[in-house]
Amino acid sequence: MACGFEHCVANMYILPLGKILANTPEIGTAASEGVNAAGLLRNLIPVTIGNIFGGAIMVGLVYYVVYLRGHKS
């Protein structure tokens, strides 16, 4: 997540952790103003759709092109 590659499982850990840590006096509450239920859904829905597209469609397409396209049975 720090590199910008968003992954829904990483976001389900990092975003609530940020909300929990924002209640500590060292960090402050300003860091977690956008971390709420609506913010989580606004983040997780597109990231989950992207993971499904990337994992199910793009990976499957690459395997098809690499292994099955030229295969004659």
C-alpha cells in the first residue's frame, strides 16, 4: 500500500488501523478525518473491483495467451 499498489485486503487492515491509531495523542485526530464507514466503502469497492478484474480476467488472459493460444490438440 505504501508503494501505491492498492489491494483490498491490505486496505481492510491499514485503514482501520489508521483510525485506531488516530485516537492516540502522538498522532492526533486530523490524520483520520476521512477514515469512516463511507470512506472505507468508497475505497474498498473500486479496489475490490480492480482486484477481481486484474486477478480473474487479466491473469487468466495472460495464461491463455502464453499456454493455450498456439496449442493444437
